[in-house]
Amino acid sequence: MTPWERYFLVGRRAGCPQNQMDRLQQADVILQQRQLAASAAARMCDAPDGPTAIGYGGARGGGKSHWLLAQMGADDCQRVPGLKCLLLRKVGKANLEHFEDLRRRLFGKLKHDFSAFRGILSFANGSRIIAGHFQNEKDIDAYLGLEYDVIGIEEATTLTARKYQDISTCCRTSKPNWRPRLYSTTNPGGVGHGWYRSKFIVPYQEKRETETRFIPARVTDNRWNNPEYLRVLQNLTGWQKRAWLDGDWDIAAGQYFTTLRREIHVVADFDDTRAREWFIALDYGFAHYTVALLGCTDGDGNIFVVDEHAERLWLPERHAAAIKAMLARHKIGNRKLAVEDLKRIVAGADVFSRQSDGTTIAAQYAKHGLSLRCANTDRVNGWAEILTRFGDIDGGIRPTLFLHQRCGRLIETLPALQHDPNRPEDVLKVDADEDGIGGDDCADALRYLVATKSRTITQRKLRGF
């Protein structure tokens, strides 16, 4: 088998169509296995029901920049005349130098012109790639209102969610034979870590990708890396090693819950018969999310968070009905779990504050069958309790807190939480944006659930219950 035959075989196994491999061969562009998988995902954008955004990222040194320009120039631009592509990267000078190096390496066999002054690479069929850049986020505004058939963003997590959304509005076309798409490459960390993880990583991890496709990159995917570079990454410590060597998206600079491990703490199954005590913790919001977490303890004292309810812009009556429906998804003996089976339902102090008409949010829930009591709202000790229960696998400390995979918003929230720089033992308070992305509502509910204990008989007598 010739080298090209082996290359075509690897491409077919990755999902690349024949004409895509033909174009890469004509351009004399060699992509490695993971890069070919990203190119196969790019071709999925052609389908009417295919994705519109492809993410390729993870560890450093995975060959992401090489793939991005190769896909745009050697495949997309060659098969559709007149294609207009924008390649964005932070810091202009570094972008143009990087662009020039890659151009020489990738397009030696493709007829093209390159204007370094204008930052435009033009192919013989009229397709072109514009090398854009941004020093600050406001520089993105210079591209808004323009139309691009393809947009590629390097180091996407250097952008906030708002700026990514702004630039994505420019990804449109008037060509009847083309479906616009946005490619992005990046590493974990940065100001955009949270939104990128929500948009690309979580759907990939949960196998529910629709509008996006994500291809994880590892330093070992790139056989052209020098051995010394791998050792540099292996010698890193803390979040940098997990992010830049392992491509771990559940870790970031300043992360609070550094011992959280998806493969350890997230469970796919839980037998309701193991439960010894059931309870709910609620964090109330209206513009923000109202979150209710259903938890239980087993005979060994472990806490399992087995279900969640998270919605915004709902009134208490609707939340109460949804919480009862959540309970009914579980069983106690041979019947459905019900409100009267709960040891406690706790909530943050805000639901007990009197409103202008003298009523409380807690009273509204009580009217619909959910009697709330005030949770332990001590932030520092509450977070410390969660940390203790997560244990430390690397240190040989067994975890006693587990999250069911159906608690998707909670699992998405915890890795993104940061230390408060003014009070390091506390979690930095963060609100969801206007689209409901982000926020710490689920984490607050978990804190109430873990830190609030059931009252003993003596305590109830002393309190007059």
C-alpha cells in the first residue's frame, strides 16, 4: 500500500468523503488522524440538518491552527468559487506571522496571491481568506455588518460569549450552493472558558450534539511535536497541566472545585432503593434560575444528587408542579416518591423575606404543598462541606458526594466556579447572563442541600415543633 493509499484509508475511517481527500491530495496537504476527523465534521455542515459550528480544541500542540487554515484553504475555498472567509486571531502581528508561516507550508501547490499589507490570501477561483485580528474585544466591531461564508476563530476562549455571538451574526451567505459555517480552535481556560464549554464541550460529552460538533485535541495527536515540548507540558502542575496537557475542560485557572472528576463523581445510574433519607434544596429566582435539587443519603452516609429542576421566568405555582413531577420520577417502596416522604425542603433566606404586600415567596410555595425551611446559608462552611465530600482521589481520600448525570445544569456549573479573589475561601458570585447562560444558582442549591442537616427530635422540641 502506498503512502497516499494509507492516507486515504485513514481519511475514510475518519469520515472524510472521497472528493475531500482528493482535494487534500491535490494540494499536497497531509492532515493527521484527529485533524481529518475535524475536516469530516466540517463537511457535515453541508447537510441541511448538519451542524453550523465546529470546535477543535483541548491540549496545546494538537495541530489546531494547521488544521483550521488547511480546511478553509485547501478544501472549502477550492470547491466553491468566490468564497469569502474570515480568519480571526488575537493580536495582529502574531496573527500575520503565523498566517504567513502556515500559508507557505500549506499552499505551495495551490495557485494563490497573498497581500501581507492587506492580510488577504486570494485563490485562482476568486475565493479568499482574510486574516483578521483583534487586540481588544471592541476590535471585533470592525467586522460586524459584513458577510462571510466561513469564519474561523483561533483561541476562541479569548472572546466573551457576547462577542462570539456578535461575530457569528456575520456568518451568512447569498450563495445557493453553500451553507455557512463557523470553525473555532482553542485551549481550556481564558475569559470564554465557560461559554465554550457550555456550547461545545457539554453537548459532546453528553452525546447530544445538534448545531455543533467538537473534536478533542491531544498533544500526542501531533506527531510533529518535538519530544522536549511534550516534557514541558508534563512538567506543568495544577490546572495548567490538566488543561494544557490533558485537554481537561473541567478545570480552569482559579477553579474552586479542583478535585471534581467527572469520571468519579458523576454516576449514570442510581437505585432508589438505596436511599435512606430524601430531601430537596431550592435556590429561588425569577430572572435568574430557580433550582431544586433532589438528594438522598444511602446506608454508608454518601449523598447522591439524583435529579434537578431548573427553570427561569416561572411563578412558584409552576415550579411547585414541576418539583412534584420530579419527585414522581422516583420510587419509595412500590410507589412514587411524594412530598410527604421528604425529610426536609430547604431554601435560601430570600424566600422568607417579606415583600411589599407582607407576603413571602415561601408562603406561595406552601400554598401549593411545599413547606420550606431556611437552609444553612453559611457560604464558606457550605463550600468547604462540598469540598470535603468530593474527597481527593489523588490523595487517596474517598468521595462521599455523587451527582447523577441527569443533573446536567449542576454538572455544567460546578467546574466553572472560581475562587473569590477578595475572599479566597469563598466562591466568586456570578449571575447568569440575559440568555440564562452561566450563573451559580445550581451551586447555591447544592450548598444548601449538603450543609443543612435534619433536625433532631430535641431540636424540634426546643424550637416548638
